[in-house]
Amino acid sequence: MNLYILLTHKKNEMRFLVKKIALKVPILKKAYRDYLINSNRIESKKNHTEFLKIAEGVYLNEKNDTSKLLVGLVKDHATIENEIPGYVLKINSYMKYERFLKNNHIRYEYYDIYKNDWIEKAKRFNIIIWHTNSTPAEIYIAESKIYILEKVLHIHCFPSFHEIWQYEDKNRSAYLYETLLIPSIPTFVSHSKKESLLYAKNVNYPVILKTFIGASSSGVVMVKNKHSLNKHIHKAFGHRGCKTIFPYFRLKNTVYIQKFIADATFDLRIIIVGEKLFGYYRYPPKGDFRASGAGIYEKKELPDEAMRLAVSIKKKLASRLLGIDLLYSQKSLQYYVIETSLFNQIDTAEQLVINGVPGYYDISNDEIVFKEGRYWIQELVLQLVIEQWYSDMK
């Protein structure tokens, strides 16, 4: 079995091991690079720079004086550049932020937030931009450091501590949905074994069991009977807890269970930044209930009711950028929030297309209007962040 096949078909643990070995052997390193290229994950920096130009430029209001502004730009997924010089991940965000900074003639420097001197180096910047990864290790680093940057050093950060706190943690999101009266799928979150076992005894099956951390349907399974759910609960509250897709991270003393909405035939992914709304439909593979991560999507006109609900959710969660996943129940005639996320995978400048025309919905007024245009979501975010910084400095 060659390296390409091994990397393509084996589980995450095997991929990590193969990658570690491959990067130490020149011949295998080339094979690893070819695997990433063939699987459409990376490309040369030169090609990527040209690809960025497919989107319209995003520009600040000329009245905004940014002459005293210095931005610290954190490279996301920078390990690919270190391991394979000259190549970047296609989902890389920092190059899209960088294009905006260059187009608007804003001073910036790369900021290595992972080094020991991160506090001293941070003091030079007015704004720090960081597209954080969604792994448990990265989220821990982000929460720990953004708190200091924002709350102690008073540096304007994206994401903010409030935004990163609710990112990639379904438990925290569920608490917010309940408190803020957001219409989400009925969810049971408990840190009590006794309560969880009682819930398993009385709930109507099937139910959807999720790990509270993980993306693209990872850690999402359907549980069809009490025996299976009890088995999971005993493991979750046992000495070692439960495995996740991350070999170093286990779940302990927590369960997250959602009602199964049997009549939902699609998901809606809606992305909002500022006064622009984007989105598309996602469908599950045949015989599956999970649309997230399946790669089956359709870009067309979005329902007005869903867009207005998404706008209200974004306001309640007070996030400058938000992806909202909704499903529609024919039985109850309403949309439910599946989950929300600060960052989604953005690898195209066409996050909304209607009748073959890329664009966005203008939500600046009560009437929602479609307008043409190709934009990188990252550039729109940075425009908003800098405008907020400038307003705060007045």
C-alpha cells in the first residue's frame, strides 16, 4: 500500500503517525506533499495569491485614519509552511486578512503567539487577528492568551474572549441558547451520572449523541436504544471517560444528547458578518442523517424566515462573525438551530449564489435585498474589526 492510499483511507491516529514518519524521509516527504495536492488541500503560495484575486477588494472608509494602526497577524495552520516550504493550506485565512491589509495600506507584522515572548511582543500592536484552529489544544491556548491580550493589555482582538469562549464548545452554546431563548433542537446536557441514566430510561429513541467538541459531524452518532445510551453514560462517567477524534483528548463527566428531528431533509448554513448575509443548503448522504461534512450542498435563494431568525441569533450571541446551522421540521413548521460557530471552512469567495450569480443579502434594513459580489469573508471581518477599533479610538 503506497503512502497516498494509506493517508487517504486510514483513521486520524494512523494519519498522524504516517505524517510524522513521512516528514523525516525526503522521498516520503514528497509523497506526503503530493497527497495534500491531490486531495485538494494545499497549493503553492504563488497560485494561492493569484486565486485570492477572484474576489472583489474590500476597502475602509477614507475618513478612517489608520496611520497609527499596527496589526499583529497570526498565521493559521502555519505548520504546513514550515513542513513544506512554499505551500499553504487552501483554507488558510491569514493570507486573506493580509490581502485586505495590503490593499488598504495598513501596517502589519506577523505575530507568533505560540512563543514564550508573546506578551512582550503583543504590546506593540493595536489589533491582533487570529483565525484559531478548532482543536482542544488550540482552543485552550486561544482562551488563555486572548483573555490576557484583551482584558489585561487592552488590545483589540479578533476573536474576542467572548467570541472564542463560545467557539467549538457545544455545551457552552447550549447554555447560551437556553438562556437567550434561541430556538434550538431540544438538548440534554448534564454532568450528573444519576440524572443522565434517568434521562436514558425515559427518553424517546432514537436520539443523537454528540461530543461537545468536534466539527464536520465528528463525534455525532445516532443511539437507538437505552442499552447503548447507558453504555456510553457509564463510560463517560467512568475513570477514563470517552474517546474523541483527538487521541490526546477524552470527554469525562459530561453528556450531550439532542432530539432526533426525523422529518428534516436538509440543513441551512447561514454566515453573517456585519450587514452581509451568505448561505447555502447542505444535504446528508443517502442513508445518513448528518449533512455537516458530507460535502453535498446547493447554492440558491434562502428562505426569508430562516434569514431573519439567523440575524436575531447573531445579535443575541454578540459575535461579529457567526455561522448558524439550521434545520427545518415539517411537523412543527419551524426552524431549529443545530449549532453556531465562529469560524467555518471558507475556501471560496462564493458563499451565496442565486441563479448562477454570486452575491450576498444586504440586511442593513428591514427589507432583505440580494446584491451581487464576490467577497472573502475574512476581508469583510477585518474591515468590521478595524472600523470598530477606529470608532473606539475617537
